[in-house]
Amino acid sequence: MLTDQIRKYAIHKLSNDFVLPPWEKIRLARAYKIAAWLEEGVNSLVSSESKATLKDLATLGWGTAARILWIRDHLIRPQPLMPVNTLYFRGDEVKCLFCALPASLMKSGFTCNSCQQVVRADAELTAPGPGIISGTTRMIPFGTIQCGYLNCHRAVLPAGSGMKCDSCANYSIRVLITPKRDLEEMIEETFGEEIRKYKLA
């Protein structure tokens, strides 16, 4: 009992009276099984404001560093003026409704109807959500895809437009996309089991 009280007191003091760098919070969270510090540390390190160096991340081990950098790489922060239910995805994640083969319908050289910029396969795009949901995949009208070039955010194609798939030769005005996951989902996928284990400790 006394040990639990000392532990709670120490956690409280360290949380409130000291500013621990996020990598130190993660290291201590693992040493003393403190779920809140693990969550706080990961959240801090994946934010765009993080000042962590390669040396700081290396103290966590390369596996943890890789997971943190994976989240940062895949995290797309919503634009301030975009609606809450906006879907975020890349051009190479736009797939045929009929065959859903790995090849994207939006190939390099595609031009935005609004800003006339080339929409590359790795371009960040948006569409109004939520679309018709099947697992993590969504079905949306092709004409609702919006350009992300310099915040154009207008339709890449006129409403009602479609595209012919090179793989199966079907023409469709609807496509399949896999939207980017939000921060909570990615932290759950990469650190969820460890966080739950510390909460039970």
C-alpha cells in the first residue's frame, strides 16, 4: 500500500514540477509502467513542433524511433478551413471500383481542372467524407476529389466525371480510396498494446 502511495506521489511530482523531454517520458514510462507518460511522450514526438534529434530518438531504440517516424510520415494535419469530415489521401490511393488492383487511376501527368497544376501520384488530395465505408476503404464520386496543390481545394475534375481503368477497362464515376488515419488510430496501432499493458500494471 505504502509503495503505491509513494509511486503515485512520485509520478505526480515528476508530472507537475519537472518538464521532462518526451523521449525521457517514454523511457521512464517503460521503466516504471506509466501509460500516461508513454502516451504523452509519443504524442509530443509525432507533432510537427517536436525538436527531437536523431540522438534523442536513438535513446528509445531503433524500433520505437521507426514507429514514431512512421506516424509522423503518415500524419496529415487537417487544413484549418477544411470541414471536419474531410477525407485525406494520396493520388496513388485512388483505385478502380471494379478491380481494385494496386495501380492507381490517377497517374502522373493528370492535370487539375481548377488550378491547372499536374497532380502527381504522391499528391495529397481531399474529398468530402465520409463516403460509403467498407472497412478502411471508402467509395466516393470521382468528381468530388479535390486538389491539394497550394491549398487549391477545388475539384480536380468536373462533377460527374469518371475514369476508365487501364487494368479492367471499366469506366466508373465512383472510385475506392483508403483515407489517411488520424493520430489516435496510428498510436493505437503502433503503441496500443503497450499502453493497455501499463494501464493494467
